[in-house]
Amino acid sequence: MRYTILLHYPELMAQGELDQAAIERGQAAFNRYASDLDAAGVLLSAEVLQPSTATTTVRAVDGDFRIQDGPFADTKEKLGGIFVIEASDLDAALGWAKQAPSVEWGPVEVRPSGIHFENGAWTT
Amino acid sequence: MDDLNSPDCTPHSEVRTAAEQAARTSYGRLLALLAASTRDILLAEDALADAFEQAMRSWPVSGIPANPEGWLLSVARNRQRDVLRSAARRTSDPLEAGETVPAPDLSSIDPDAIPDKRLELLFACAHPAIAADIRTPLMLHTVFGFEARAIAEAFRIPPATMAQRLVRAKRRIRATGIPFALPTRADMPERLGFVLEAIYGTYTIDWESLPREASLASESLFLAVTVAALRETEPESWGLAALIALSSARAPARFVEGGFVPFGEQDPSLWDVGLIREGEAYLRRAHSLGQPLGRFQLEAAIQSVHCDRLRTGTTDRDALLRLYRALVAVAPTEGAKAALAAVESGN
């Protein structure tokens, strides 16, 4: 099955709250995680997002588009990264989710894919 | 397939009895097997219902098969495969599950060779990704074959609510990809706890509202012992097996002439000595592992004190007090507190 692992964590780095050494440790951990997933042959794609302050939102309002900065939801943890993996079942996916470096800082969500687009067609 | 009975006509009542017998003894086994390959409990239930229906139609004519369980499994598997194939045609992409279901061969079915996947089904029902309060109902429903209505009554919630929650849980197993498998060694301790809780749930609910209590007690015991054997060094598993065995041992004396007989007034000569011996053996096994006493071991030890009345003619109230105090310390449930208060006031 195809699962998306969604990482939520506080955006400390953006506010300069972490020193350089801590940032490097985090990057190394993410690097290791992605490499482990890749070496196991389960990694389909990985994205680590810029802080939510870089988000721009498009909304259709009364037949028009409204573009604005944000959203800046008042939650401690924000969506910070996405790993798409292929795993035999939920237990295997949870096993990988537990290894995500950010699990120390915030919740990791595991969700199966419904359908995905590949080679020009939707496929289950 | 060879039939035991004359192919001309088997009385309908006999067919019904045979089908009901098969349903009672093998529902959970058949459902677990059918659902294991697809993780789709709803589909497996439909396939099994179709198979029972077909049995009622064809057995009166063809006779009751020598191996009713194998017959039902084959017919249900065919049905399941047909549904998956037509679903695959509709979506143009073949479904993985449809390909893995092998074509059944009616002549080669050996009932003893039908594997038991109930334990795997149990771990799926008690998975942490399933809401804790629906795990025991789901287990009763799938492993033991209870109707949602009966379970709703036992849990004292409206039948429609229970039915809806059961369907939601079954859909969730399929949608999230919960495996029908034994957990890994690392996951086992936590998962085992959930399974023990769910089996314990079948023991604590109000059995008066459910039919066929006796057969369920032995099934619960079977599952508890199987789980305990799976991880032999886990004392609480043996504690739960002991608890169910010792408690079921007194079942024959619990209802006399339709009336409930409380502990102290039960006639010990009605108790099942074999089950008491079995329970005591499990309890010794749990204690021999030498770890702090958990809730199930303590409850089993309390049962053991009560069962000892058969041997000594009296109940050791001091032992009961000690055990109940320990139980309230480990698991301060309302039931345990009330029981402790009752023992204390009786002194």
C-alpha cells in the first residue's frame, strides 16, 4: 500500500531559536531518514517544506480569486514535511513513521493514499 | 466430493442443524481465513452469508457434505473472488487481492489442515489504530459471530449506533491497511496488552443478555490460552487464561432452575473440577514467572480462593482481603472497589 507520512512540528528554525549545530543535527537526521527509506526501496518521494510563513493561499470567493499570505493558524505544530512511501501494511508504515526525526518534536500522521497519478493516469 | 448422506433427500431440519452447527463452531475461523487475504471483513461476511444461504438450498438436495466447514469455505472463497473480479473489471486496474485468492479444490479439503487465523484477526481487531471502546465489540462480532444487536444490548447502547460503529471499524481496517498478522517482537508487548483487554472484555460484559454463554466461555478460554502460548513468558496472559478457566468452572452453579445464585450460596459440587485444575495450573505458571502481580493474575487468584471452598468448605476471607486490596491498588475500577468494600463489610 501507498502511505503518506505527514510530519507536524513547531517551526523553531524560522525564528532563529535554534543554533547552527542543532540545525545541522536536524538536517543530518533527515538525511539519514531519507537514505534509510531509499535504501529499503520504499521511498516514493520526500518533501521538507519551508516554514508556514512562506505560504500563500488562493481562495475562490464569489466567482473571484482571493490571494493572501498565510494562513497563520494559531497552532503550535505546523505541517513541515511529507514522505510518500510504499509499505506492505499499516504496521510497516507505522514502523517508518516512528523513525521520522521530527517525531521527537511533534505528531507524525500516517495516511494511506486513495489514488495517485502516475505515467499519465490515475492509478490505485 | 463424497457425501455421507443419501443424495436424494436430507430432511430440511437436519440441514438447518448441520449449517447452524458449522456456523457456531467455525464462523470465526472461516471469517478470519476469508478476510486475511483481503483485509476486507465486510466482503468476507457477505461471502460467508452467501455460502450459508447456498448450503440451505443445496444440502437438502445433495446431502450434507462430509466436511461442511470446507464446503462453506470453498463456496465463500469463490463468491469473494467473483466480487473482487467484477470490481477489478470496473476499475480496469486489477486488484491485488483478487489475484491472490486461489481457486478452491473441493476434493482436497482436509478440515484439520484449514489453518486457524483467528489469532491474527484478534490482533487486527485490537490494533491501536482501532478505537479502544470498539475493540471488544468488534472481536465479539467477527471472532465469535455475535450479531450487532446482541452486542449493543450487552453494552447498553442503541443497536443502530453499535451497527454503525462496527461497520466503521471494519472499513477502517481495510482503508488503513491494518494487517492480519502477529505483531513484530518489538510491538508484541503493547499489542498483547490490547488483545488481553479485549478478551477480558468478553468475560466482563453482561452475559445474561447474550445467547450461548457456555460455548463462548470455552472459546474465550481457548483464545486466552492460545495468546498465552504465543508469548509464554508473559505472566498476565496466563493470568487471564486462569481467570477465565476458574470463573467458567463455577458457571454450572451460577444459574439453578433459571435463578442466579451468588458466590457464597453456590453448591460447590456443581463446579467443574477439570476447569478448576486447568485454571490452577495456569495460575501457577503465571506466578512461576516471578514478576509483579498484574490485574489478571490478581483476579484469577481471587477466583482461586473462591474455588478453594470446594476443598476446604470455607472461604479464606483474609486472603480475599489481601488480594482485593492489591487489585484496587493495581486496577482501581469501580467493580474492584465495590468488591473490596463487600469483603471488608463482611468481616
